[in-house]
Amino acid sequence: MSYAGSCLCGAICYHVNGEFKSTSHCHCTMCQKQHGAACGSYGNVSIKQLEWLCGQEMLRLYESTPGVFRGFCSTCGSSLTWANQAETPDRIAIALGTLDTPYEQKVTKHIFKDTRVTW
């Protein structure tokens, strides 16, 4: 299986070759703020599985905690990636909401449930 994805404005396009190792709904307050939602949903892949098809120069990285980088489109602000370069430099998480190819599997885990919103 492979997946295609893009940001809201279409300036950044990517391709994931293969399945996600794991998927999660992250309920941490940083993901809530980054996504403007109750959680951020991610699929984790090897960095070798990710190919930027267009607009990689539009991708901006924000270091939210030491060694952890959140990628977003500099034009539309779409959240695209999350990577812990300090602990797992060979892996990257893709925001599942940016997939253009349907993802039909169940998300495998919920993390940081202690900060889950109550509404």
C-alpha cells in the first residue's frame, strides 16, 4: 500500500511508500494547539518511506521541545509532520488528516490521554 498527501493549499505534496508502523491519536496539549482540535492523528513511518513530491521548500519546522520538530506549510499552516530527531532520527510521523489517499485502518493507540479534552 502507498499513500499520497498534501497540505490545504496544495503547495506541499508527498508520497508514503508502504504501511504505517503505528498510528495514534495524540491528546497532548501541544497537538491540541497545533491542530486546533481535540487531538492530532499521526501515522509513523521510516524516513525512507517518505518522498516529498513538491513544495518541500515551503515546509517549515518548529522545535516544540528540544529535538522534537513539527512540520507545517508556510503558506496555509497545515500541520504535516512530527519528528523526534533526538530519539528516533530515522522515523517521522505524518498527520493523517493530510492524506489524500483514504486511510481505512483503525488508529492503533491513544496517547497522552491524561490531557484529553472533556468536551
